[in-house]
Amino acid sequence: MKLGTFALPLFALAAAGLAIAGEEPIPTAAVKIDFVTVDKDSNGSLSKEEVKAVTDLTGQFDTLDADHDRVLSRAEFQRWHRANTSAEEPRDPTTVPGGSAGAQHMPERD
């Protein structure tokens, strides 16, 4: 079978995921999502209601919920393929230098 003059270039464009005839390009990688973006109530866990905004996370919720407590912990969320694992966990101000937790370790003053 012989390919026409236009068939090979069009095939090459399609294989590269580029737009053809006004279509959107095919994404090469899924966007990573931060835990805090989905955790709308900032309670440190994700309910089924919170994950409804992310369709593929909703579909994997029960699989990711390893302890079957009907919420996803940060660790359970990190097992998801689109979880942004490079995002820093929010710091607890009582455990950082200068926080109130360090006050009990200060030398007493006379």
C-alpha cells in the first residue's frame, strides 16, 4: 500500500500529538494536583465530597482509601498518580524555630 503525499505528514503530526484541522493538542502529561488544593475545609483529609471536583480521583477514591475510613489521608493521596509529591506539607507554626513550642526550652532568666 502506497501512502499519498499528504498522508505521511498528517500521520507524523498525529503521532506527535499536534493539532490537526483545529483540534486541541493531545496532552503529553497529566497536571499534578496539590493535596491542599482539594482539601477545601483544611482538615487534613479528603472526603468523597471534596474529591468530586477531580473526576479521576473520584474514580480511584475507594482503591486509594487503604484503611477504609471513607476519607483520604495525605499519605493515601500521595499514592495517586497525579498527586504533586513535590509540594511541601504546611508547617505547624508551633514546631518551627521561634514557635511557641520552643519556649519551654529557653533558659530561665533571673
